[in-house]
Amino acid sequence: MNIITCFKVVPEEQDITVKPNRDISFEKAPMTISAYDLNCIEAGTQLAEANGGNVIGISVGAKKIDDSKLKKNVLSRGPESIFMVADDKLENIDTYQTANALKAVAEKIKDYDLILCGEGSADLYAQQVGPQLGQLLSLPAINSVSKITLADGKAIVERTLENELETLEISLPAVISVTSDINLPRIPSMKQILAAGKKSATIWSAEDAGIGNLSATLGVIETKAPEQMDRKKDIVQGDSEEAIKSFITKIQEVLK
């Protein structure tokens, strides 16, 4: 069984800074795996361990995603190989174009039984790529999955809804988007980190991957941090009806 795990490369959140003019700066933020996709990679690895199989990581993005430290980070978490399309043509593409690019990579790999995606990316969190990828590949697709069990060429999945637990059966191959509740991503051991250096990492340009003409559809006009405001220190004490009415009134005034 071959399991493809999709992951996005994003700036490290804790190293993103705010300049005095409120501009968001990514200058000191190294590229890393989107936090939600760590769960995706872990889910694929656990399924391969439980059912026998091979995990393949795939990603698309600008040239800067071709980073040796990042590739080793992915490979140390379970995948036996990764395929990345690193091309500046993919710098600011939307979710549908991202799904199209991932489709091209999956079709070049050809032999797969299951494609896993994270529930969203740490930067945009649009939650659209997984369902769109399934539609483009003409495969059954399902999102918000918190548990997966494989049996007899099918996946039995659980989705935690507001007031109930939904269990569904889906035929393979399929595209499944998993939530962050599905597992706790492992911390690679030194042995796994050293072994990652011997695994396969294939890097393609958009042309090599067979991706059609893609041009940036998203343009960032301006990114600003919220204005900092001093606390009003307007405190309402007590839980009497009058105190609650006063609290509501003050909230309404602020929201006007």
C-alpha cells in the first residue's frame, strides 16, 4: 500500500515579527512544515505501520521550499521518499491551483492507494485543497476526519460533529483530510533523523512535473498587525442582573 501525505511549507510562526509600523516581517522566519500537516504525515505513518505500506510526502511551492533541513525534517517523520515541485511560478497560487499542482505530482507517482491532507494550512487555513484534489482526481473525498481504519480496500473513518460521532465507509483510493485531533505527531529520534539523510528527495520544476501554465492569482496588497490599544480598565463586578445589563451595554457600545 502506498500512502501519499500532502504537506505545505510555511514560515515558522514563532519567528514572525511585527515592525514598528505594524508591518509583518518574515525575514527571520525559516520555512517549516505547516503544523496541521504534521498530523497528516503522522496519520500516514501510523497507517503504514499498522497495515504495511510505504509513505510518500508531496509538496508544491516556491523555490525556497527546497531546503535540506526541511526535507530531512519531513523524512525523519516516516515517509520513505518525498516529491516536491519547487518553482517560483507557484509563489502565490490559490487553493484550486495548489490542488491542480498536487494532482500533477500524484499522477506522476501513479501508484497510490490513499492521499492524506491536513485540515488546512497554518498560513491561509482555507480548508479547500483536500476536497478540490479529490474532485480533480475523480476520487471520493472526505474532510474533518479524526480517525481512520483500513480494511478490505476501504477506509472506515470517524468525524467528530457538534453533538455526535459520525462513522463512514469510503472506497479506496480516496482523498482524506484529517483534523489535528487524529494524533499527536511524533518527535523524531536521532536514529530517524540520521536515517532521513539516506532517503530519496525528488525536486521538480513546474515544467518537469507536468504542471500547466500557472500564474499568481493572489496578490498581497498589505499585511498589518492590529493596532495596539491600552486596556480601558472598565471593570464590572458582581453577577447581579444590573451588573450583567451594565456589562452588555458596555460591550454593545464598543461594538458599535
